[in-house]
Amino acid sequence: MTAYFMLISFMALLLPTVVLRSSAGDCKEKKLGQNIYLLIIAASFLIIMGLRAQEVGTDTAPYARSFAQINMFDSLGDAMSASQSGTPLYIALCWILGRFFDDPQILTFAQAAIIVVFLYKFIKSSSENYAFSAFLFFGLTIMLFGMNGSRQTMAMMISAYALSELSHDFKSKKAWLLVVCAVAIHLSSLVVVVGIVGIWLASRGIRPEKLVLIFAIIGFVSSSALNVATSVISGIFGHYTIYQVDSGVFSFVEADSNGRIVLVYLFLSCFLVLWLIKNRGQGFKDMPIVAFFLPMMAFGMALGIANAGNALTNRIVLYFTVPFICFIPTVVEQYASGTRILLTIATIVPLLVYDFLYIAEGQGGITPYNVFWS
């Protein structure tokens, strides 16, 4: 746990950068400080995530075993044929790394590097406040989840950056290639089709308020379909039964679905409301790029609120939570100086409490923390 508290303390020391930026408006002289902060924090994320031991994170040791199994094959084609995961790019990553390194620690570090690189690119492309966004990567427990579900987190960060590029240019070949790459790493990233449809509709001139309402309704309706799908998938693949009900010591929610993750979804939904109130009457063409994530975020929060007792739902909703890394700072930036500071503090404090609980409970097996050489 020491490493996490060190990171929190380090971020707290740099917290004035966040608060000052929130009170400073759009000052160009702050840009250099923002870039330096982002680089420093990104390096910190990489060190903590990439140098962790195999015992840190429930899925870290299985990743190591998978790395060894894939590298039992002399050819990539044989490795692909033997795998039933349907994630060829991830298999290729393991196999290529195995040509040069025997220690599976290289996979842990490579996964962390991919996560951090695309986090950096996403923040740079879409955020109004780099420092605040860097904090939210930790505050929304995405970094902590990445210590466990590294493969999904890679797909999540690649998808987020791809969607930001599609918001700039829906015909971007690079963006579409990145979407394919995300799916080839983790099939769950197929859910970003919701974001793609939302971006396309937003670019067609449909009002933000209407899209948010439509996608929220679809999210609520989809919660029932997801329960059915989870039961069917669990019946075919037995190991997925762990995702039917999210309960137990390391659960996000209580067995009766009244846990604190629902409060997080409601908390994030408040920023959607604040945005719509502040930008009432405006179209997407008058809004920052991150506003194109509005339909996707509305869908995800509705899905999460309606079905928080399903562990698979909570993992899927992470894809819809990632855009808030850049969206929340953009919302805050639209308010006057005093209000910006209050909104920033009102965001940071509850999320830090949530993080402390997440770490203290050892969710995802991320505690105790040890480096790989200890």
C-alpha cells in the first residue's frame, strides 16, 4: 500500500498546479507547467504499474503464465492457432516480446507503457487541464484497475484516444486502425461502437440534449439485455460465472446493488447535467471535442446505475468512464474562477476517499504492493 500512498502524496504536492490552473483560465504561460506535470505523473504511473510484482493484481500472474504458454511455440501462427482468446494482437505482443526476453516482467512493463502512452495522447488531444485529467486517471480508479485488468485497460485507453481522433475526423484511417487494434487486444472494446455511433450522430447536427436523453434511455434498456447475455455467456464459458453477481470482500457493490459504485455513477452523471445546463441551446459544432463523448457517457452511466450489481456491467462501464478524465476538467473550465476552485475540490476530495477505500480493501488484489525484484 505504501506505493499508492506515495503516489497520492506526490500528487498532493503538485495539487496546487491543478487548483491554480482551475483558477487561472486559459493562460498560455501555464502550458509548459501543465506539460511538465503530465510527463512527471505519467512516468510515475509507468513506474508503479510496470514494476509491480506478479502477486500485485489478480490477473497479473495469469498474464505471466499466458506469456510463457504463448512462447512455447516457435511460430506466431502456431501460437495464434492454439489460442482460443480471439485477441490476435495481444498474442502477437506476447510472442514478439518473448523472442527477446524470457522474463514475463517485460509483458507487465509493456502493458503499463501502452496504457500510459495512450493516456498521455488522450489527455493531450482532449483535455482543458492536463493536471486535473492526470489526477482523474487515478481518482476514477482506472489506474488502479489497470494494475489488475491490464489487457482491458490497454484496450480502454487505445479506444479513448481513437474516439477523440474520430471526433476530429470521422474518416481518420489512424483512428479506425486503433479501434481495430483495441478489439484485437480485448474483445470487450467492441462496446465503443456506442461511442462511434454517438460521434456520428453528433456530427450530423442532432442536439446534445436529445442525444443524451436517447442514449440514456438506451442504456437503461440495455441493462436487462446485458443480464441475459451474461447468463448465456456464463452457461457457455463457465469461468465467466464470476461476473454474474458482484459480491464478496473485493466487490465494487453490495450484493443488493446498493453499493458505492452507484454513487460514483450518479456523481459522474452530475457533470453531464452541469454541462448541459451551461451549454443550453448550443450545438456540437460550438463545443470542444470531448463533448462528442456525451452520448457515450450518458449511455454508460445509465447502464451502470441500472445494473450496478452485475460485475460484467461494471467492467464494461469503465469504457464509458474513461472519457470523464478529460470531460470533467472541461466542464469545470466553463465556470467562473471561484466556482472552478470549488468544483475542483468537490471532485478531488470524494474521489480520494473512494480511492483510499479501494486500496484499503485490496480490490483486484492490488495490495500489498511489491516491486518485482523484492
